[in-house]
Amino acid sequence: MGLNCTKTCRESGVCIWCLEECYTKVCKCSYAHKECSVSLCKQGCICRICNTRFRHSWFLQSLPKTTIEDEQIELMLQARSQNVVRKKRYAYRCWANTFFPVFILYLKRHNARPRNMIISLETVTEDMSNQRSLAQFMMNQCWKQDEIDEHMNMVCTIVDTYNIMDLKIKKELLKCFKKHCR
Ligand SMILES: [Zn+2]
Ligand SMILES: [Zn+2]
């Protein structure tokens, strides 16, 4: 546009590999970054559009590094999600250490061998009479009705979400279950 627009004003386009802005051409028709051209060349050395050989990668612009700000945001998001998992894990552990002792005692009294945590929990959610019998058992152990309801809700939540549950939380639950089975 201006009069000074000479060498400093580089023509740029979009890298055909990563679709980010790029100002080096890898062939007659297209732009690509150094790193991207390596991936590109794995699919063939000649451009299918203009039929020229791709240029040597050392000639090309390097892929711009993510900015410090991007990295900081990324780190912050990572830390936050790790923190959420940690808090959840702690909450599940506290719950498991309160519920599993009475639950395993109940299973043993009913001659059910508590081998698999999730199968044992499913016997409670899938059968109303089992649920009632466990609630009665807990009541005999001096649990209050609202506490029992809360625990039943938690059991349902675990059974329903077990497949998509964070691996660390799953491990935490299994560990607690095993610990109280002994
Ligand atoms: Zn690229
Ligand atoms: Zn080309």
C-alpha cells in the first residue's frame, strides 16, 4: 500500500499443513512451515497442484512458537483441572471410607462375598428389595434416614457414571473397597 512497502512487507499465505499464517512457499503454489513440510513430504515430494518438487525444509519459516501467554493459560487450565480431580478424589475417598465398612459388613452378613466393587454396588441399585434391606441394616447400625438416602444417591451416581469416571477416582474407590474387605 504505502511507498515503503518493499522487502519488509512479505507476502504471506496459509500453511497447507497447519493452516496457520506462513510466509514461505514450499512449492510454486503453496505455503508451508519448516516443521509442516516434513510431514508434508512424508506424503510425497511433489506438489499435486503445481507439480513442482517441494523445497528443502531448511529454507522455510519455522512454525511460530506458542506465545508465553498461551502457555500460561494452558498451564493454568491444566492446574485447575488437576485440582478439580484432586478435590473430587478426596470427596470420594471420604465417602468410601464411611460407606464401605457398613456396606461390606452387610454383604458379609448376607453371605455375599464382596469380590467386585461395582457388581456389589449394582446389586443395590438394580433391586429395590436389596436396597430396602441395606437401608434397614444401616438403620439398625444407628444411621439416620437422611444419611442413608445420601449414601444411596451416591451409590446410584457411582454405578451410573462409573464408565466415564476419572481413572484416578476409580482407583481411589477400588483401593478403599479392597481395604475394607480385609
Ligand atoms: Zn504450518
Ligand atoms: Zn504447489
